Amino acid sequence: MAQLLDREEYIEQAYFYRTLNERMQQGMSTQELLLAVRQELLATAKLPLALDFLRTELKHTGGFATAMARMDHYFTAFQTFVIREAERQEGRFDFRIALEILEREAKYRSENATRQGIFFFQFEALCRNRLGYDAGLEAMAADPVYDEAWGQWILTVRRQVGLIDLADMVYVRSEYYRMTHEDMDRAVLFGEKEGKIALANRRKDPVYLFSALARHLGYPSVPRPKPPTDEENLVPLLRQRIERLEMRVRLMEEELRGGINLARFFVSDSENKGS
């Protein structure tokens, strides 16, 4: 099980995720990046040793997730979950967004993070990127930052998400709810301000709740996928135009050889009867 790390570890993690994200776009191989970044990290931190193991496993598996899962004493289950989702070949979760999520989370942890802030950040990451709630919330519950009461509540959210509004679940576990309901017999997990903001965002899209928490309480916001640029749309567009040109060239060649055979564009009577 992962353990809470020293502040210097989260500072180095944030630097690692940011640097890896930036330099991957420069065309360097991942193994070369790991080796280069390792030299820049504090030798007193544990992260350089973790990178050695990541680099070794990368040669055998081609990814990070399996190695991070085996180092569950250092990487949290949520970190491993995010990377695993980004490495899925059939998924659409951008690996660069995954690195940016882990960077912001590590940076927040190095700045006197609260359980409430980490919960909202992690949950927003699931929402905005359409990651699996079932596996995602299970990974969140295993985070060592949460105590037993928090872990049990997150598993309750896992069972009720989609059936009960998140704002309602936050509101009934807040200090603001306890102030107005003397018969409250559940552990208070959120403060008065979180309760007020949750009450004001009931029956609304959860993104409004996350945005309000970021504005009023300074909780970190999750990076959003960037819309494709004109350059990214150019390649599919050129491919489509080339295919059309090839079709026109073939038709012109047939015309020069004596005419276009239109028969192939029609369905025969036998095929019509068979269908």
C-alpha cells in the first residue's frame, strides 16, 4: 500500500511529470527522457530509484502502469489508474493530459493539501475525462491521504454515483448541514464552505460545483483537453483529398482506354434477388 510521502517527493514528482510532458513533444525517446530527468532530481529523494525501475519495466512492457502498480508503496493507486487509462490502446484519454493531471495533483500535495481538495480534484479528473467511476473511485479510496471514514464514504459514492447527485452527497456530510440538523449521526467530512457551495449547486452539472470550489476555496482545477488545432486537422483532410484525386485519376485513365465501365456501379438482378 502507498504511504504518505515527504514534501520533497511531491515536489520532485511534479517536476518529473511536467518535464516528461514537455520533452516528449520534442521527439526524444521515453527511455532517454527517464535517464536524463533522473540526473536532475534530488539524489536524496526516492523518485530516482523509482525511475530506474520504470525504465527497466518500460523495456519489457512498453508502458508505465504495470511498473507503478508494482511500486504501490510509492505511487498511489489513483496515479497508477490514470496512467493505465492513458496507455489503453482502445481509449481516447491523452497521455499528455494524464501527465498534467498527475503534475497538478503532486504540486497541490506539496502545498499543504487538504483531503477535501484532493477528493474534488481526483473526482473532477474522472468526470472531465470520462474515466471509469467504478475503478477510479476504488483507486481513490485506497489513497493513503484518506482515513477510514473517508475511504468508506468514497466507496459509498462509488455505489451511488449516477443515482444521487454529488452535491447532495457532499452537502449531507458537511459542517454546514450539521449546523442545521442536530440529529446528524454521520462523520463530518467537509467544512461549512464546501457545504454551502454544494447546496448552491444541487441538481446542476458537477462541473459547476468544481468551478465554484476552485473560485472560492482555491482548489486546483483539472486540465481540460485542448481542441484540435488546424494543423492536427490538416492530415486527415489531405488524406481525404488525395483519395478523391486518386479516384478521379483512375476514372480519367479508364476514359482514355476506351470508356468507363459503368457496370461495376450497378447491382445485378441476382444480387437483388439474393438480398
